[in-house]
Amino acid sequence: MRLELLFILFIGFFIQSFCANGQAPVVKGGKYCDKADGDFDVIPFDGCGSQTVTVRNNVVGGLNIGYIFDYDKISDPINPPNPFSYTYNEPGVYTILQVGSKNGSGFALCKQVTIYERKKVNALLEVCGTIARVTIENDTLAKSYDHIEINWGDGKVNTEWRKGDGLVFTHAYTGTISQIIIKGIHKTGVSCTGLENILSPTSQSIPLDTIKIRRVEMTSDGTINILYKGLEKTETEVFFGDVNGTYKSVEKGSSGGDNSVLIESLNPESQYKVKLVSQDACGGTILNDEVGTMILKTSAEKTGNLLEWNKYAYPSAFTGYQLLRDNAPIHGFQNIDEIKWVDETAICGQTYEYRIVALTKLLRSWSAPKKVTMTSSKPEKITQASVSVTAPNVIKTDVVLTGDGLTGTYNLIVERADLGSSDFAQISGAKNQQIEYEDKNVNTGAKSYCYRFSYENSCPLRSEFSDPVCSILLQQSPNDISWTNNSPFLQGLESYSVIQNESNIGTTDTPVGLVNTYSLNLNTQTKSGYTFQIVGHSKQGNLLSFSNIVNYTQEFALLVPDAFTPNEDNINEKFVVKALFVNTFKMSIFNRWGQVIFQTNDINNSWDGMINGEKAPAGSYVYKVEITDSTDKSFSKSGSFFLIR
């Protein structure tokens, strides 16, 4: 009796609290669905897909009524909202909770609403002749239906799939294959069904062409790792063999997605071929394209690591080769016949791991990895070199690298000294890999310079220095050119030659032996501009030295003497006018009274101091020279000179 009294007091306190607050009471423990003293209707109780339901309160005199449309049966709802409709967008079983109060006492009631799936069932169709095979995907969508109906479209009895049944159905037609309609169906009493999935032979079929080999990889221990994409419930058999031999079966499987097959105890230095064979709906055979393995061979060469591989055996699908070093791409090739390459960036003494990958439209075929250590011998002395003055204050050096010890990376050391000095100093920077080097810290118009070279490979091993090669300093005067008298080569000079270049004619190379001057016959030159350059040849013919270039312009020049002495001492006997770069020439000489006493149109004809066979008297005379230059522009010059006897 005491316990019952305490319970009655507790309930009274609970009701008083509710009435005082004007809110729904809180029932500790969340057992609202255990109460059944509320009353409401749900319209409708079930539906398909997106469904809106409405609630209607049936508790007369109820206060503070609220609803939770997706109650978890555990939580304690406080002040539940009081909407009278709600939309469910996903299938499932939902609990609606009603809470409220009447006559100072709280009440509650739970009811359930079921929303059924309406989405299309996922299925694939494969057609072979008059046979159709439907494969239903075993996913959560299919499992949400009680059974699945397959309407073959030819008036035959429909096939119904039920939970636990197989997923593949085959049907034989007597004529043309019709559209096949598949839909999910719920249990008896549920009015709605799933949406129809309409399959046709042209729109949907099981894509057997997706059963493809994706990767073939040979390992260093002679294992081929094959990765291929299979199709669920479609039997696929893997075959392999020597590239020139017969096939043998390795494995059968019918799993979908990625499948891996290992073929062990093979020779990684041999080529192999691989193919897949699959069964269609009629039991026929579908052959996958053949693929092949790759073999990589490596060796250390003079200039780097030599890499060679087999030509990929199936050119129709070939797209390229990719060469990897230490698992990083270093070079690509698009030509299937390009099967050799030298890694010139390999550093001497360092070990690298290489692989070649054949890229095709179907897959990637990897060779087994190969390791090689870069080695080298000592580089040979540089024996072929040239030195050229290419611009004011610029000298270019050029060497030819041959012999043993050459590597892909290197340091070409260039040293310089003034001509006649043995104090060579390095002018090239660290890790210089340019066989052509420009020295811009020189005064080519004042002196000559000597250069020598040494080659340091990546090991690093260094050659001895080459013989020096010196520049030639070319100088000009009005009538000739001259150049450095010192030999540009330690091994001795074979000869010089003069290179003359005329823009409208071309280049001529004139040997001049061992002299260091060359006279110019300027009056024989054409109207175009021209240049001169001297080339020195060493005795062994392997070293060259090019001087600076002298540019001549064809601006006319007149050289007129201011006196001459026709006294029969054979010195300065005639009044001679010299002219350069002229087209026409006319000279007149006048006495003090302005009379013409000599006239000529020949530049080589000079006045000998005679007038009509008599010696002209000593004294002052006047000349006038009229010319046209190489561009046919006219000029004239007048002046006086003395005849001295």
C-alpha cells in the first residue's frame, strides 16, 4: 500500500508540473511507444518513392499536441512540433509519435508508415542470335523488392525473380527478340510497383568487350602478373605461351571487376604472349586481343647507359613506349621501331633501375626491372679545336669530343692566356657542358689570346690539356692586310689562307702560305661590300684559328699629291692621282692663265710635266678631277700643286 501511494503522489506531481507549464510532459526513459493512450489517424499508411502523409488528431479536448514524423523510439522528445503533414523522400519504415495532454495528464501514441522503393532494377541484357540472357545486379536496390518480374515481351509466361534465386535468366525466342521489361514488385497488398527498366537488343547488352587485359608485368624472378577486368557470371579463361609457341590454359574465373593472375617460374629474358577467352550467352567463344611481354637489356657505354628492348609484337594497338628510371618517367617514344636509347644523364658510379613499358590502346606491358651501374674510363686528350674572333671583344672556342671516357654529363674546362704567356687561367664556369664557349672578356683589337681545353667526365675523370690554340689579330691598311706574326699553334703552322666574302658573289678561299701580309687590288672589286678574314691551319690539320673580320666599304677615295719633280731621277717623276671605288674618271690640268695643258679619262694615265713636247716651266699649276662613284653619283675636286725642277 505504501508503494502504491508513492506512485499516485508521483503521478499527481507529474500532472501538476505539466499543467503548470502548459507543455507536454517528459516521460523519463523515452518509452513513448509503450503508451497507447493517444489517438490519431495517418493518411496514407504507406506509399512509394516520395510520399506526403497527413495526421489527424482524434483526442477530444487534447492540449499541446505535437508530432515527430521520424521518431527513433529512444530519445526523449521535448516540445515536439505540431505540423499535420510530412513528406518522405526515401523508402523505409518510419515511426510517427504523437504526444499531448488531457485533463492534466500526458498521453502518447506511435504509429508506423512504410515507404516502398520505386526505382528501376539494375539489369543487363546479352543477346546471341535468338537467345536473350538477363543478368540482374545483386545490389541493395534489387533486395528492396519482394520479387522482380521479367516480361520477355513475346507473350510467354513472365519469369519472376524472388529473393534467394539466381541472378541470370535465359530465354529463347522463336522470332525477333522484343523489348524486355523488368520491374520490382512488393509483397501482396502493396499497390505500387517499381518503375520499368526497358531493355532492348540495341540499347542495352552485357558489354563483353569490357573483358580486357589491363596490365601485363614481368618481374625479375620470372613471374608474369596479369591484371584483367572480368564480368560477373561470365566465365573467362586466361591463356599464355611463348611468343612463337602454342597457348596453354592458366586459370578460369567468372568474377566481375579487376582480377589478378600470376604465372610463375618463367624466364624474364624471354617473350611471352597472353590472351583471354570468354563465353557468350549461347556458349560461344569470344577471343580477347593478344598482348605480349617486354624485355629490357642494359649496358654501360661511353656516353651513358645503353638501353635496348624488344619491338612490341602487336603493332595494331601500339601507342608508344615509356622508359622509367627508378620508377620515374625519363623518356617517351612514339615509333614502334624505336627500340634503343642512351641515358646520357647517368652519373658515373651510380646504380639505376630501368623499366620499359609498352603502351597500347588496351593495356600497359611492363618489362622486368634491370639495374646497371654507370662506369667510364679516363677521357682522351682533346685534339680537335678551333678559335674564332666573332665580334669586337668576343672570341668563340669550339672543340670536338671523341674517344673513350665520354659521359652524358661532363665539365668542359676552358683556360686562357695572353699570346706568349704560359699563365693559363680557367675562364669557364663549373659544370660547363657547352662545347662552344664564348669568351667576352677580351680585347680583340689589341692582342691575341691562347686557349686550351680539358674534358672531365661524370666519374669524375679528367683528360690532360689540349695543345694551345691562339687567336689571330688581323689589321688593315688602305692597300693591304696584315696579321699576327706568331704561330697560333704549338705543334706548328701549316699555312694561312685569306677568306674573302663579297655579298653578291660569294666566298673565296685563297692560300697564302706562311706570310702574314696580303695585298689588296681594290680597283678590281665589285660594287658590293666585302670582308676579309685569315684562317690558320695547324700542321696536323686538326686545329684551326680564325682571325677577326675586316669589313671594307666602297666609299670613293682620291689621293692627290701637292708636288712632283720631273728631274729624271726616277723619283716622283709624274703627277699621279690615285682613286678608289670609282666608275668614271676625268682629270684636267691648267696653267696660271687657265689654259688646259693636260687632260685624261684614264686613271692610270698621269702628267709627265711636258707641254707639246717641251718641258713645262717650274711653278704652280691647277688640277680638276671629276668622278662618279660606285653608285654612279658625281663628285669633283680642284686644287693646286707645284712642279719642281
